Amino acid sequence: MSDSSQSRNGGLTYRGAGVDIDAGNALVERIKPFVKRTHRPEVMGGLGGFGGLFRLPVGRYRSPILVSGTDGVGTKLKLAIETGRHDGIGVDLVAMCVNDILVCGAEPLFFLDYYATGQLDVDVAASVVQGIARGCEQAGAALIGGETAEMPGMYSEGHYDLAGFCVGVVDEDDLIDGSRVSAGDALIGIASSGPHSNGYSLIRRVLDHSGASLDQHVDDRPLADALMAPTRIYVRAVQTLLDRVSVNAMAHITGGGLPENLPRVLPENMAAELHLSSWHQPAVFRWLQAAGNISDAEMLRTFNCGVGMVLCVSQDEVDAAIRSLHESGESAWQIGRIVKAQDRQPRVRMLSAD
């Protein structure tokens, strides 16, 4: 059949209207090997059904609580499209969801994605889903389904949108909800891999304002590499840590940075003091601040500034916690402590070296 809007008998066709069902079927066949590598023993069935099936491992839990999260990757997508780097954006999608549910102590069980575009490019979509599968493997989550929507007229040529949904489980006795946080607890930061998936509207404005080339180098690598580095997935390192150390709270440092995300997991009567000199900001953040003439306060409330996850532990477990994270391949440091909240004082106080 030709790609016209009419069939041989003159009738209109779905393909002619811009939706290629055959391309969708080809994509499903292309991604099956990637998806299969993510499967856990609890997965039932394969791709193609109306719903993904997953047998909840209730025997492992006394009182299982399901924890769910959904997210996208924001305008980092525009850079992915401009640079043609589509596989890493799939890792970003998984990371934004699994890191969120991890803060409750939940083990990610399964993941679903939603990919929408004006006209399906099988190669691009397969690259994105391959990245999603890679992220699921890193997180130990099964990719059990998803949706590919071809919607002519909704998106510019070559553009697409992406969203994800994750479900995890934690035993009620092991739920991390911040209720055990107390004054004197230590705050440990785990290094980010870069801006992750937040602040890209400002990043793109900096690129336009400065006229910078994505090929130019920041320290020892191209700017494009620094900006498109996939979001770090902390699941395995933190799960290992939770078997060794009691964690009182965790915060995934996303949009809003440290000042906005830490208070979300602290009791109302507790605040955080962070020492800005306790960690070294990666070069990409220093470049963004200089190129955009961005204030310190704006940097801290927009970007993770080098800290992708924060853990709250008792002071006597700091060494064990940092040692465990290092053994899992993460860079981590004590960046502050918990103090009692003060009236009319910010919940997160940034202390300079001065």
C-alpha cells in the first residue's frame, strides 16, 4: 500500500492519516530482547497484552506496602532530540521514578513507559526503550509494558514525549518516613552524575545566552557529554546500605534542589544545616553558573549541584554508611547535620566556609 491518504479503492486509510500500525508492530519486535533482560521471576506473560502481569512476592513481607511513582524527564528531551542522544534519556526516565520511591525504602518491582510522537521513527523509539530497559536492569525492576502513541499533528517533526510509572514494595516495619529523625543526626550526600533531569529550561537558556557550543570542553569532556549524562540510579547501593545501617530519612534531590527537597522528608520541628564546602561541585555546574551569571541561591534551588541523594543517619553510623556506599561504587560524604527548627528560619540552612 502506498503512503497516500487513500487506499486502492479510494477510501481513506489510517496510515495515510499519519499513523503507521506496521511501524508500531516493528517497534514491539525490536524491543522484545531488551525488555526480556529486565524480567524478574515474578513477571507473568510478555509484551502485547492489555496489561502487564506481575505476581506480588507477598511471602517475603509481613505487611507489604506498595509504593508508586511517576515522572518524565522535562525539557532535557529537547537536548536529547537536538543532539541525537536518545538512549540515555531512557535511563533518566527510570531513574527519576525509582529514585523517588527508593526514599521510602521501597524495592522497585516493575516499570511501564509512555512514548508519544507525531510520526513513529522505529530507530529512535527503539533507542529510547533500550535505555529504559538498561535503567530497569540497573534498578532491578522489570519492564512489563508500556504504550507507544503516534499522534500526527500533536508534535513537531522528530519530536516525542516520554513518561514513566514505577511500583515498588516495602515492608511496613521497614518504611522510611522521617519519623525517626532527631537533632544531631548526620546528613550524607551521594554524588550526582550531573544535572540529572532537572533545571534544563534554565540550562537551555544559558546555552542560548552564552552562545556556547555543545562540542566545547568543560574540564576534560565535551559539554554535551556533561549535560546529557544519564541520571544516577541509586537503588542497588542504597538497598545494600539498608541491610547494614539504619537510615532515618532519604531525599532525592530533584527540581528545587537541596533547599526544597530536604524539608519534604523531615519532621516539622527539624531543620538541616549543610556545609557548602563539604563537597566539590562538578565542573558542569561551575560552568553553568559562570556562563549564565547565576547566583548561588538560584543554583542551589534549581540544580542538585553535585548531590543527587541525601541520607539521614545517626552520627555513630556515618562511617559505616559512607564505607558501604563507597564499596557499592558511589561517592559520598557527610554534608551536614539535623538541628531543631527555629521560628522564621529556613528549614535548610546553607553554611559557607566563612
